[in-house]
Amino acid sequence: MNAIEDAGLSFIVGSRISKAPYDLAAHFERHGNAFDDGQVLESTRVMGSGKAARSRRVVYQYRFARHKHDDRAINAMVDRAEKVAAGKRPLKKDRFVRIDAAGKDVDWGLVERARQLAGLKGYVTNLPATTMDGARIVAAYHDLWQVEKSFRMVKSDLRARPIFHHKRDSIEARLTVVFAALAISRHLQDATGVSIRNIVRTLRAVRSATIRLGGHEITLDPDVPAAAQAILERLPPTGH
């Protein structure tokens, strides 16, 4: 994060919720583990030590649906821990198992802390609140699926790999073409509401041709099927 920040860039990354009891101490003191669905809370935390220490903005969001999912996961882990404590299951990397001189048992204190944090998800950013409030930070982070979708489009629909270049100029030229194609593809997809795969398949056959015959040049206009025409009509006029 420091390196990204030193490069003059901004970031939003996921944060472990283990620090939430400290970051949200005021909320837990006043309200316990009661949250409203969709509630966003903020705090700051010093991360790193020595010269690398920096104060970071931490955003938390509570979702009831996430709480239910977390509860199911906690119950499953408690069930495994109880089986380990009863000797019915071999010890592996079980989260809620406590081992001491008396043997193996369920760490109920750890279970209680996990239930207290159920439904919360944390995010760390160096963007100031004046630029993006907490709700927008959360929304921006969850747009990561668009980035993942773009990678899938590049690899599958645009067939951008493999790369067999070895010189830097060739590699950069290849990447420039690929990202330009991706930018155009995403624009076409957003403007038409049609997947890039269907756009490529539909428009591939729409081609014009120029024939030189006996000193004459003849241009053949493309045959535009109805499906292709429907896509083209959804695009904004050239220059807009």
C-alpha cells in the first residue's frame, strides 16, 4: 500500500475484520453488535511500524445477508471443533479448537468474537472522504467483478493470448492493441446491451470489398443482416 501511495496512486483493498472491535470500539460500546442492514461505519488505524507507519482510513459495512452466510460458516466450524474435542474427528486446521494441558476443547470465547463480527466486511483506502464517502468506497470495491470480467473477455472473446514477443516494444505494442480492443469492446457492450461475444459473431460477416478490374475500381457494399443492423442502430452517432 505504501508503494502504491508513493507512486501517486489511490487504492481500495479488502481488510481483515479481526481489528473491527478496536476500530469500531465506540459503536460496540454504545450499540453492542446491533447494526442496520447496509450500515457503513468508518475509522482510522495506523498500519505498519517505524518509518513505514501510516494512518489509513478503514471502512466497514454490515449486511444482513452476509450475517446469515457468516453464521452458517461459524456453525459449521463449531460443529467440526466439537467433533475434534470429542475425539470423533482428527485435528486439522480447525479454527475454534483450543488445545491446552487438559486436552482439546472448543474455544467458545473465539466463537463469541466471530459471531460479534458476523455480517461485517472491511475495506482500507487512502482516498479521502471528500473524494469518496464510505458507501462509494464499498460500491467501488465491489466493481472488481468488472475487472475480472474484462480479463475473461481479453482471454476468451478477444483471444489476446498467448504472446510470443520478446522485445519490449513488441510486447508494449501487443498490450496496447489488446487494451484498446478491450476499451472498444466494453464501450460497444455498454452501448448496445449485447455481449461482446455476440457482437463479434454478428458483425464478423459485415465486410465491404474493393475490386480492381481492367483499370476500374468497384466497391462492394457490405450485406448487413437484421441482427447486425439492430446492433449498429444502438450505437451513438460517430463523433459523440
